[in-house]
Amino acid sequence: MGKISMRRMKENQSGVITEINIGGALGRRIRDMGLVPGTEVTVLGRAPLYDPVALRVRGFTLTLRNSEADYLEVEVE
């Protein structure tokens, strides 16, 4: 399917992070959570108003705001 923003991923869709398009404190925070290129992620679900999104990353569940997910490019199946 190709590369898309993590925000556009659908529930139960998996992919591999290819790029993080932000630096500074937010970029460091995203990387510190384990969201680095080469990491496989699966969207578990979304809150009722679609923000935040629940992800399965490296065996744990992580929530991420859509505004943060916009900075992550993912190669999806």
C-alpha cells in the first residue's frame, strides 16, 4: 500500500515506522517512547472522538495524540 501518516492508519492495521518528521523536544519524546524507524506498530483503537489513538508497540500499549501521529510516516501492508 505504501507510506502513510500514522494518523491515517485504520484500526487493527499494522505497519513499520519509516520516518519521524520532527526534531526538538517533541521528536526526542516520540523516540524515547520507542517510536523509532524500523519499529512495527499496530493500531488497537481510537477514543470516541478519534483522539488519542492506542498503539501496540514492542509488546506494550501506548497512546498518542493525532497531532503527534502526524509526524510519523509508516509503511503499511
